[in-house]
Amino acid sequence: MLKRIIDAVKGGLYRMGLIKGIDKIQNHKHININQNMYNKMSIWQALYKGYYPDWHDIYEHTISGKRHRKKDTLMMAKTAAAEMASLVFNEKCSISIGDGENRTSEFVEEVFKQNKFNKKFQDHLEYNFALGGMVIKPFVKEGKIMLSFVTADSFIPIAWHNDTITEGVFIGEYHKGDKKYTHLEWHTWDKKANQYVVDHELYESNGTELGVRVSLEIIFPDMKEQYRFNNLKKPLFTYFKPNTANNIDLQSPMGISIFANALDTLKAIDTAFDSFHREFRLGKKRIIVPAHMVKTVVDPKTQEIHRYFDDTDETYEAMKFKDDEEGIKDINVTLRIDEHIAGINALLNLYATQTGFSLGTFSFDGQSVKTATEVMSENSKTFKSKKSHETIIEGGLQDVIESIIAIAKVYNIFNGNQEIDITVTFDDSVIEDNAAELARTIQEVSNNLLPRKRAIMRIYGLNEDEAQAWMDEINEENQSANASDVDFFGTGSDDD
């Protein structure tokens, strides 16, 4: 009770300006961030949403003064992020966990099911490609493992090793009445005690500032300020990012958007698309009239000002004519539809190569943007980009599962086998020739370049335990097979 009173007094003094709070998160004494990265992130987020004021707010001068309009956009930032996310992870992807008993696999599958993992992961993978990263953090609520999906703009890394983030701060904002509350959740290591530490702080303000620190009870009545965990080897969060080198801050472990290096092209695409739309409006019939006909006049009875033509009607243009020239001229303008479409498609091809896609992936037909859905070659840029991103995604998913098992053990929710084999199988059905892939695998086995068990795992997406079970079953069925019956899996007996 006393703490609440102190917090209320402190908050009141802060609002009256008698005590000073923290104005920005980056000014917190324990946070050291590159503000430029987060400035760039705000631009990527705005473009992903389809509205970046510096690009899309246009002010034009008309006879009635300055007029504002919003530039049309093709939403290509959203399109590229969504397309790459769907290529990397979709409903055909699978995660297999082998522990010899299947208990761990069943437990993790239930956690994923309760958290609607597949849907949420697909959505946040799209945010990951747009903003340059995302975080998955398991936590316990009412005796169950929950998964928190966090966008890159709500996470600040504070320690890392070999590009792996080991400590960080999660930022959450809440509103209660006219007050804004900011929750900082710190994940750090106490090396002396060999413990993993999670600290919670709550700040109150009435504006954009971080404000003053207040009691957690205001928003989180059941939350402690600090939690300590023993016997953890990895942090209780997993940071994902696109597999694209960060050329904004070479020392940062953070990722960048897949369109971070295509901003000029994105701007040009929206400019061309906006021009395409306005071609129909500005390229329509024009009527040239004498300038004196658009002058305003005052009604002597009502004193109202009247204009001969509406200032928003772009059909009419006022010009000064010589006395002997015709007073009104009708002009028809030829629309440049084909030129606009060709220009937009040229820009889309450039944008595709800048974001990791093959030429022709995106195309504009005058009505909408089409995305190529046909199968792709293993040598195509799209497929190579897909496989590159999958490397990081696979490692991240393995870390998420390990974190789930670790926190479940800490809270005595599940105490299964900690030695597990995690296999992530991505959807490669977009490969042009699956038969060629199978033939190559068979050839590798025949030349003793690939173990038979690994071949089964590769072709059918099984983990090691499942592949071994398959081999055992095949061997049992083929105990009486002749040497001539031996297939590439090495089944059958050695009898003549």
C-alpha cells in the first residue's frame, strides 16, 4: 500500500514537472543502442504498412491555394515480405522431434497447438522480412507454456557473442486512463552466480517520454520484479532475422529488411504507379478557356464570391489569348498506358533482384501486381534466397523448441528427455525437378557418399529415430531378399 502511495505521489510530481523522468528509452543508463538502426526500422515499418509521409504526402498548388493528396502505392514492401515468408514457411513445412520415446515431441506439438504456432509464425516471419527481425519468447501462464511473438521494434539487444544475441530488453506499452505505461523486461546473465535473470520495470508518463519508474502492481499485480533461473545454457528467447548482411551497422547483431537496399526503387515504383493512375485523370479531355473566364465575381445581392469553373475540376485550363484567337479550345490527350506499364515492370524487375527474387517474379498488368507461382529451378535466385533464409530459420526453430523444454523443466511442467534430435523440413515442392533430386540422392548412396539413413531423412523429411525405424522395418520385410533384390537403401540379405 505504501509503495502505491509513493508511486502515485511520484507520478503526480513528474506530471507537474517537479521531478524529471527518462525522456527516451535509449537514455536509460543500461541501454546502448544505435539509434540509426531504429530510425531505419521505422521507415521499413511505414513502407510495409503502405504509408511513409516523406514519400506519400504530396502538396500541390492550385488556384485556391495549397492542396494535399496522398500518393498511390503498389504496396511492394508488403508484397515482397509476404512472398518470401510464404516460400520459406508454409503449411507443407514440418518439425520432427526425436527423443526415443516421442514424449517430448507430443509435448512440444501440444504447446504449438495451444499457441496456434503455425499461423502466428507465418505472420511474424513476414514481419521479420519487413523489419529485419523478430523474437519468440516462451513464458509460463497458469501452468502452461505460452509463446510471445515480438516484432523487431519492440526488442533491444544489449549483449551478443559471435552475432548471437545473449541478452536483451523487451518493450511493451499499455494505456490506462490518460497515462501511458512502458514495461521493460530485461533478460541478462549473472555470471558470478551462474544464473539467468529476468527483471521487470514499469514506467509511467503522460506523453511520448518513458517517464518515471513506478510499481509493477499498477499493471501487473502478480508479477515479481526479478526472477532467477538456474541450469540454463541459452537465453529464454530466440532472435530471428533475414539472412542478409547488415550494411547499415556492420557491428550490430540485428538484421535488416529484405528491401532495406531497395528504397530508391520502391520510391520510384510508387511514383510510376501514382503517375499511371493520374494518367487517366490528367490525360482526359482538356478545355482551354480564356483566363478572364475563371476570375471570381461577387454576387451584388448575397455578396458571395462565384467562380466560373470549379478549382478542383482539372478539365479546365486558363490561358491568355490574343484578341483574334478562338476563345475556347477542346484538347484530347493520348494516354500513355503501355509506356507506364513497361516502366513499372522494369522497376519491378530491378526490385526483385534487390530483394532476393528472380527476374519476372513480380509483374504489373495494368490492374494489379502478379506474382509468379510456377515452379522454379534450383539455380534461380529466388530458390537460392529461400534456402539461404531457411538456414537461419531452421536454427531459430531448434532454439525455440529447446527454450520451451528448458522453461518447462524449470517450472516442473515437463521433464522429458533433454537429448533430442530436431529436424525441420521445409517445402521444396517449388523445385523444378524433384525426380532429379531423388536420382542424385540415389547416386550419392550408390557411390558411398551419403549414408542410407541420411538419404531417407532427406527424401522423406524424417528425423534420425524415424529413419532408423523405417530401415528396421524395411530390413524385416526383406530378410529373405536375394542379392539381386537389394535396393539403394541396402535392404535385403546377402544370400546368393
